[in-house]
Amino acid sequence: FSSVARLRRAFDMRPIYFLSESSLWIYLWHILLVYCWNWSPPALPPEVPTFLVRYTVILLPAIGITYIQKSIVRRVVDRHFIGPRQKRFLSLVFLQ
């Protein structure tokens, strides 16, 4: 039984589902982060491989911001009294 549970955990597809259904929002947030990166003064020494660091520093916060955004919108849609049309609109724009 424990090997089956380990196998299920190894093939947990939730992160892949999240990334695939949130790719547009991740992309949009990454644009803002790229602008912020370009406006900030260079703080990295020249020996650091800039592309890899820049990619990581921009991608991970974009994923985190998207996760927080979807959590907040999901909470608002589920807990507050809004009409079905507004609920459907918010879900379509922010959660799909």
C-alpha cells in the first residue's frame, strides 16, 4: 500500500494543471516583473550567469503572484454573495 501511495504522490499532476491553466496570468505577471528588473540598478556581480538568475527571479514570483491571485479570487467568488453572472465572469477571467 505504501508503494502505491508513493507512486501516486510521484505522479501528482496538480502543479502541472496549475501551470497549464494559469500560463496566461503567469505570462502577464512576468511582464511587470521584467519591467521592474530593468528599472532596478544592477545588483549582480559580472560572474553570475545573468540569464539563469533573471529567469528564476522573474518566473518564480510570477508563479507565486498568480497562485495568490487565484486563491484570493476563488475565496471572493466562494464566500461573498454575488450574482451568478458576476460569479461566472470572475471565474472565467481570473480562474480559467
